[in-house]
Amino acid sequence: MSTILIANRGEIAVRIIRACAQTGHTSVAVYADQDADALHVQLADAAFAVPGTTAGETYLSIDALLAAARASGADAVHPGYGFLSENADFAAAVEDAGLIWIGPTAETITALGDKVTARQLAQKVGAPLAPGIDRPLADAGEAESFAAEAGLPIIIKAAHGGGGRGMRIVHELTEVASAFDAATREATEAFGRSECFVEKYLERPRHVEVQIVGDGQGRVVAVGDRDCSAQRRNQKLIEEAPAPGLSAEQRERLHRSAEAICAEVDYRGAGTVEFLLAADGTMTFLEVNTRLQVEHPVTEATSGVDLVAEQLAIAFGQGLSLDSTPQPAGHAIELRINAEDPGRGFLPTPGRLDVLDVPGGPGVRWDSGVRAGDTVQPAFDSLFAKLIVSGPDRQTAIARTVAAAKELHVEGPATVLPCSLEILSDEAFTGLGADDVEGIHTQWIETELLPRLEEQKRPAPIAEEELQRLPIELDGKLTTIGLPARLLTALGAAAGAGASGAAASASGEGRESADGGEDAGAVTTPVPGSLVDYLVDDGAEVEAGDEVAVVSAMKMETRVEAPVAGTFRRVAVVGDAVVVGEAIARVE
């Protein structure tokens, strides 16, 4: 059997490792410095370092990942989701290196991963489609012109990537330019591409998607559909399968449209075609995600299809196991377990998992990349686990999910669990799809639920786990070893000032913090991450509550507000790494 390098981390890497073990393949993990002791590294048959502490240096570095593939003797590469999973250059580089790419071809990723081209394909096959500009925007002015002509609201979206990043919904014409800037900046950080396009936005829509698999030779089968309407910041929190309340005609049109779009490009492997469904029944094509989805387990639970095993079989020439769409059996719900505080506007809260007690019971599945004692790292996504619960019908699945969520016990980082429990108990969710219930929609959490949520206890700031690499001779051969910088410092090793400096930086020593001073005018960062932009000029007059800077943490942007009114003074540089409570500006 083949050796498969998994170009990812966390729970999805663990999921693929388990599929490799089940199907007889050898798994190879890769890891950034702070992931050296991660669960996916321990479970894989082999593990290779991709040195660095940022996504760009590690899981987004094509050169580093290909070097690991060569060193491990891998035959194939599985990208998981996120990172480079929808990067056509990476897919092409893998195949140019003589390896098997477990996913659609680079040409398919280019055609469908570019949301502008995907819109054109959807139009060609007659899929439902909202008005929009079918090309990347040259500047914010084009978005403003479209908004003035088509009417508000509009949505500005990254032309590449997914996961809700690089996406902004705009309700006021005066906000279009800033939304365009934020979308392009976030798209560049998340996907390495800044292109964005614009389309008319459906008010209060549901998010419904179709899981497909294709053999790469024109045969595509819809495996099932899902509802993913419970979202914050356009990123999903709760998903379920099958999508409730669809008519037979709606379901048929969604499935056949998804198959037709993907058949146009001879789709190979697993993918997802996403749609929006308005309250009046209006449907529109949204995008195609040319990868495995975070929420794939709910479709697995109701269809009986192991989607990762299906990916492997297709990639290694064994073809599809499906002839037609399977009839769904029962109902399944997935809760994403993110380290975020809903009471603080879903502020990312990375930290050490001091306690992690996992639930059990009938129909309960736990997909995770961490154990108790591990750290949810600030440099990467806030998702650290998924709780998937199934039952014979939707009512039973909801009841089991509530019980399992209450049984799940997490101490350390704040999590989205309190928010998820509120959603699960609300009539808008429990009655979703019923004619007499106004169900949840993609903006429901922000507009209806957020005011009810309370702040959680804030976790203590955590140190970045950097490795200090040193040359060492073993059996007459020079090699390199990596050890935690703080360990070297504590042992008094000859690691030089760089190790102690890194340790001090990681722990926040020498930084200005709001917790230790009396400076009421200090503009401090609420999350660890990087300073990506100032929103006001140095010396400008600001009011208390004005948004003055943007910090990126766990691949999400957080706006920083002025604490008081006065004159704004910058004290940091855009691009700087920042810790919680660090002063990046002052208001005099």
C-alpha cells in the first residue's frame, strides 16, 4: 500500500491518519515547532518537521511540505481542509514531483476554486444564481458602483479559498470601501490571494450544501445535503444532515445542479457545492469547495459512506463506490468546538486545555486533534475538536446532542459550547424548516442570539512554543536537533541570546500590558496575534469606542477600539507580533 503525507494538522490530520490505518496505508505527519508533541504527530506512522511557528513558514509552505514528502518517501499527499487544500499551485507541484494528489486536479481547483469562474459554470448548467460581477474587482470603486446599481445589501467575497474568510456583507454604501479593504486583506492572509468579487446578498438566507464525489472522468454523485445556517462571521458553528424542511423538488434541484457543475470539470474526489436558500424559496449558487469539508462527518453518519476512504480509493484508481445518491438514514448534528468566547463577540481565546472530559453514549462521535494538557495554539485555527451526534430522527439527534454537549467539560480556553447550547434549545433551530417557524439564518447568531450570551472566564496568556535548533554530532554525523527555547534557557545551555530572547518574547516579558499599569489611554490587544492594520492616522482625534486597529488571531480579524476620547498615537508597527494586553497605541 501507499505512504501518504498529510499536509495538515489538528483534528483533520488525525481523521486522515485513522483512515490510512483502516485502509492499510502508511501515514506521515508534518508539524510546526509548536506542534512537535501534537496528537497527530504521535498517531502517525512517521512525522517530519516543517520548521517554523507561523502558517506561512509551515503548513502553507509548498517547498517545506514537498521536502517532507521527499524525506519520508511518500507516494501521495492528502491536504485535508484549509491551508493549501484548495491551492492549485500546490496540487500541480505535488503531481510534478511524481506524487499522487488526493483531490481534484489543479485545473479543476482553478476552475471551481475561483468563485468567479464557478459562477460562470453554474450559469452554464442552469443552477440557481444571484446577480453579481463575474470577474475579480479592480478596486473598491467597482463594488460601490455595483451596490448603487443592484441595491444593498451586497457581499464581497474572496475569489479563492473558503471557510468564510475574506468575506464581508455590506448594508451601507459608505461601508463598501472599508469592507473591500478588509476582505482583500483577510483573503491575502488566509489564502495568499487578494482577488475579490461582489454579488447581491440574500437577506436572512439559510445555508444549504451538497456533498459530492467524482471519479475524475465525468461521473459525479451527490452523497447528500446538509444545513449549515448556524454561523458567526460567516463561519459555521453547527451543521446537520440531511437539511431539514426541503421539498422533494428543492432537494432534487440542488443535488442535480451540484452534480452538473462538477461534471463540467470532470471532478475527482470529494467536494461540496454550497447554496443559499431564502425564506421565499429563492435559491442561489454560492461556491464550490474543492476539498473535504469540516462538516463531512454528518453526511458520513446519514449516508453510511466513509468520505476519506472514498477519497483514497478514487485517488488510487479504484473508482466510486456509489452509483446514485443514497437514501439518508436518520439525522446527524455536528458541533464545532472552537476556542472562542461568544460573550466577547467570538473573540479567539487560545490556551492550555487543563481539563477535557469527552462525552459518550448512543450515536456520539468525537473528532479531535487535542487531549487534556495540550494547548490550542494562537497561530492556527480556533477549531480544536468536533462533536458529532446521530439519531433515528431530528428530534432525537437534537436531544442527544444537547445531552452530549452538557457532558463535555472543557477548562482552560473559553469555548463556543454555551452558544451552541443556546442555539440547540431555541425554537428557531428546533423548528427549522417548519412552515410556522421563522428559522435561523446565516446572520441569526449576530442579530438574535449574541445579546443573550455572557462573557466567559478569560484564559491566562500562553507562551509560544518555539524550538531552538542546534547542530550536534551523533555517531560521527552532523545533524540538527530542536529543543524548546525555554528549556535551553532554564538549563543554562549555550543557546545564546536568541533563545532567551525568544523565551522572553513568548512569555510576554518586557511588553507593555494593560494589566500591569494605570494608563487608561492605552490601546491594548484583546488577543495574541499580529497587528495587520491601523484604521486611523497617527495624531487623529478619536472617540471612545472608535475602531482604531485590526489584529489577526487564529486566522480571524479582530477590531481594536479606543478606550477613551483624545489624540491617537501609534506605538507599534504593522506586522508586529503582539501578545494579549500589549499596548499598540495610546489615546492622549
